[in-house]
Amino acid sequence: MKKTLFTLAMTCFAFLSNAQWLADGTALTSTFTMKDINNVSYDMFTMLNSGKHVVIDLSATWCGPCWAYHQSHVLDNYYDKYGPTGTSVKDAQVFLYEVDQATTMADLQGTGSSTQGDWVTGTTHPICNEASTSTVLNKFLAPGTTSYGVPAVFVVCKDKKLYQVSTGLTTEPGLRSYIAQKCGVGPLANEEVMDIDFSYNVYPNPASSKTIIHLNLDKSNTVSYSVSNSLGQLVYSAPQSNLVTGTKDIEINTASWADGMYFLNLHVGNRNVKTKLVIAH
């Protein structure tokens, strides 16, 4: 029965194009909560207000194209690099959201009667399989929609605007580049640098109109920073401020700076670190 419904949904998808989903750039006006298979709850606006963007894969275990997209592991790779415990800028959250409320854990684990395989083993990002899916689905569907096609992948930017992501984007750099374009995150971020009691990342680098210091403090501390050019001349400085534990994005306007090599000096407590910054308009 589910496969019949899927065929119908994909037929409607073909005739209606993407009209059943909300248009790119639509802003969410109210929050919603998702609960994963480990019983952990996630509130959308809480995540967005913390500075994260959210990627959500709306799929069904019985759906062949959904399985093919899942098997590309693009969302695992994206989560592993940009998620809450990622190796780079920790500015993302990622979900697999099972849209069929009749789906069982056995289906997710690949042993049920309506599944393409094991969706759980090896998946690093949260999986949601809720008894009622309408609260989440209705946030992405246009009013009056009665059928829709899956997989459908969306990114919700921290400004609460959503954009549909092509399932043809199956590499982490390609996905990051698209999300950078839509959400304004850094596509050219360097790897995060770890230091005592804090880590930081500077992106984009090279920069044009602006660069961002993404700072992650393990404890509250004093922070200041300055930038000098290749001749050692000071071109920018900020006074010391007291920051609390957690992440902070510090934006520096570089639009008027001449092209070339600069040096960013970052002071956190009694630690002083230096990194190169390239300006290329």
C-alpha cells in the first residue's frame, strides 16, 4: 500500500513540479519540535536562534530515491564536519525525518516489511520517526497540499528562511557551497584551530566584503582582536570585551581594505594567537 501511495505521490510531484512545497525564501513564523529515535527533542527556533542552520531530509524508508540519497552519505559528511561536534565550524544541525507515521523501528533498521535497507547503522545525524508527522510537514508544505513527493531536502537558515536543496547535491563541498549562498555561511572556512580553553575559525578566507571570527569558548573569558597589514601597520582593532561560554560570531567589515595579506591577532584571556587573512575583492 505504501509503495502505491509513493507512486501516486511521485506522479503528482511530476505534474505539479515543486508547487506543493513552500517557495524558496519563505520565512517560518512559528517554531516546531522534533523528537529523534533516542527520545531527544529539538526545537527549531532554539536551534536557529543559537546561530545554527538546520538541514532536514524528508524521506520514507520504502522510497527508493530516498534510499539512494541516504546512501550518498552527503548529510552524514556534512553533519560530521559542521554539526554540533563537527571538525570545522559548528554552525549546523542535520535531521533525517521519516514522513510516514506508520513506519516502524524495524523498517528503519532494515528488518521490516516497508524498507529499502538499514537506515540507522552508520548514520551520524539524528533520525526522527514520530507517530504524528503533520506538525513538521505542514511547516514545509504549501497550504491546501494533499500530496507531495519525497525525498525533499530543505535548509532553514538562521534568519528562519527556508530553501529546498536539490538531491543532486551529493558531496559535502557542493552542499556547503549551496548553503553558503542561501544562508550566508562561510564556504571557504579554514579548519577549526584548537587552543587552550577555546577554538576559533576565520572565514571566508580569502575574504572580500567581510570575514568572521567564529569563536567557541570552553569558559567565560576576555576577548580582543586586531588586524595589521603586511607592513605591520594596524588597520583594525576592537576593545576588550567579556564573553560567556559558548559560540560567538565576530564580523569584521573588510570591504574598504586593499587586496593583500593581513594578520589577525586574537587575544583570549592571556592567550595570543595569530592567523593570516587574505583580502581579494
